Amino acid sequence: MAQSDAGSRDAKLIAALTAAQLYYMQDKTMEVIAQELKTSRSSVSRLLSFARESGLVDIRINSPLERLGMLEQRIRDRYRVVAHVVPIPEIVSEVERLERVALTAGRLLSQFVDSNMIVGVAWGSTISAVSRGLTQKETHNTTFVQLNGAGNTQTSGVEYSSDILQRFGSAFGAQVQQFPVPAFFDDPSTREAMWRERSTRRVLDLQSKMDIAVFSLGSPAAEVPSRVYVGGYLSRDDYRSLREDHAIGDVATVFFRADGTWKDIRVNARATGPGLDRLRRVPRRVCVVSGVPKLVSLRAAIAAELITDVVLDEGLARRLVDE
């Protein structure tokens, strides 16, 4: 039965590859391809969709107007960050804007992730959307590791964070390593003790060897609220403490100020995300962000040198270079 399933999938891959080569490389119409493959036009359409979704086809669009290319170049020149700008009309809702940026990021990640890599993944609304837009790419000896705990006083958070991580693992045929700790400990000394446990050290050791980190930016001002701000993770005292410490956003539940500083923000002593100095040592740091309300957080994260690649919408990109 297994051999039959494998043979069927191989036949589908060969048919999809043939259809893609005829359509994209030889400019053949779907009708002509259907005739050559002795199938229907609708079947050819499904084969081409399968070729895109499975990573057989990597579509790149180069605008002759250079509108987006100019924006990406300006961001690179000014901030030394590789930008991937997603064209989105201003009238689009913030929810739809996030989904479109996340979908583009999901497709781009297949270019970044390869075999023999350790990839750190943060949880949250944006990265959850990214995980739903990933394309299939088979890798070997690759591991996805959760960057920060997801539990709070209302839920363990395991199901939510696990769903995100499992989608990444399934898309790349990779192993996953969860981080079953709270997002924030009640006391800094509890975190220090937990960090000495061998089971925790194993996850922290994986994080220390990351080749790529994938994350978004939290912001209390965002129209689509970051999960950490609406999911019961922060108490009234926490919010007061963050205001007093002038925190304006977070990466994987580690908060930072507008100038990029973070170490003396009190809540961070209880956070389970990687310290931002640790994050800066990851060779490739991919930030996925959408919406102008995230501008302050994005500028701060760039100032803190947390980002090497950013996937963002056109409106946010324009505000970033106009500031």
C-alpha cells in the first residue's frame, strides 16, 4: 500500500513538473498542455496549482516601474536590512493586510530554510498566519524550535503554539521542539531555577545554535492586536510597569523601548523569550510585520539590530523611509 501511495505521488509530481515546464517555460496554453498530457484543462489547472503549492515553481515578479524595488533599495541603503515589500492598496483592512503579508512571507521562507538548519519560531497572530501560507519543501536534519513559552494563568498555550510549530515542521519535513514553559514566570528566580534544569537547557541549547529566527513585532497600538496583549498574558501591574519603563513593543515576549534598549525593563526578567543580544547573533533574522501602527516597533527593532530581513506591506514601507 505504501509503495502504491509513493508511486501515485511520484506520478503526480512528474505530471505537475511537466505541466509547469510547458506552461511557464514554453508558453504553452492550458489547452495544448491538456492535449499533450491526455487530460482535461481543469486537471492541468490543478497540476499547476500543485506545482506552486509544493514548491516546484517559484514565481518572482519584477515590476518595470521599479516602485517596490526603489522602496526596498531605500530601506536597504538606510537601515542595512533586506526588505520584501508587498504591494497592498490603502483601502484594504488591517486583517487582510496582515494575511497578504503573511502569505508572502510563507512563500519566501522556502527560499531561506534548507537542510541541516535550526530555525527558531515565535508564536503570535502574524506567525500563525505565516504558518498557514507555507509552501512544501523537503529538508533533512532540520529542526524548528519554539522561541518562547506560551502558557499563562488561563491556558497552557501548548495547543496554540504547537499548531504553529507543527505546520512549519510539516511544510519542511522537519523535526519540531516545543518549549513547554509559561510566557512569563511569576518570579525572576523561578525562571533562573528553571533555566538550570536539563530539559530546559536542551531547548536553550538548540536556540543558541539557530541559523534563522522567524518572528513578528508586538505592539499595543496595532489594529490587529498582538496575542501577548489580548491573550491574558499581562496583568494590570505588568502594563503599568511597561509604561513606567517606556516599553513600546516586543519580540517573542521580550520588550524593548523606542531606542532599542531592553535589558532593564522589569518584565523581561520574567520573560521566556531569548534575550535580544542572543537574538542578534542569529545569522538570519526574519521579521514579518504589517500595518502603520507597527512603525514605532519596527523602527525600534531595526535600531536594536534585531532584523536582517523584513517582509512588510507597501504602506508601512513608505512610512519607514519617509520618517
